[in-house]
Amino acid sequence: MKLENEVRHKSEDVDDDVLADVVTALERRVTVSHEFDIPYIAGYSVDAKTIYIDRHLPRTIGREGVDVRLAPFLVTHEVVEKALLDELRLHYLHAHQIALRAERDAVRGAGLTWRDYQAVMKAHEKQIDEETLKRVPGDLDLTPYRDLDDFPVLERLIKTAR
């Protein structure tokens, strides 16, 4: 697809429709997998071509009787975070903060409240972080776990990925 074809809406102001175009464009550039156990809910491959979303996370959130997919928001977060880590060599915590804001704005731009979205994430976060890892992708980027000195999770990931 040509880049100009991805720009369906134009505005130099902060605009939800333009952001929706960005979210769609980001999702087109990666493969999304829901097949693995991913501590911290989602992650990315070392080569940035695959976004992994934990297999136990629901795929949708209900809004006014309509199911809204969660993947586009998580993809936005993970792609932004990975780009900042790889291209600008930011520390994970800094990249994560910027990515979290992009994710939040994408959620709000889609008409969801950040509070409702976070309620879904928080309801599954502990369960996902504490689960026994059974399936871990061999190419999962471990930078977040290393930068946070989360050695217990890092050790579990490495052990399971073998």
C-alpha cells in the first residue's frame, strides 16, 4: 500500500481520525500473535516484525453493546516502544512512558475511556504475570525485563523458550 493511501484524514491539529489512521497503519506493518504466554501482557520480537499479546488476555472490550478489539491499542504501544528502544536507544522506562501515552490516546480516540480499558488490563495483569509459562516465543525481545532488573521473570522466560 502506498503511504499516501494510508492517510485518509488530514489535520495538523490533534485529531482522533488521524490517530485512527496511524493505529491502522501500525497494525498493517506487523504480525500479531495471541499464541504465547507474555509477562507484562504484550511484547515484541527482536526484529520488531511480530507483536505478541498474551494468549489469556480477552481480545475485545465491550462498549455500548459493541465489541472493540484490544489488539490495535496494544500494537500501538508495542511498536512505539520498540522503535524508541531500537532507533533512539532509550531506556525501557522512558520508551514505555511515551508508548503508554500513545496507547492511551488511541484508546480515547476510539471512544473508549482509559479507565474502562485499564480495568480490563488490570483484571488480567496479575494472572498473566504470575502464570506458569508454557509457551514463550524464541524471538521475544527481553529488553524490558532486563532494563527493569526483573530477573525472576527473565529467568522463567529464558528457561521456557529453550
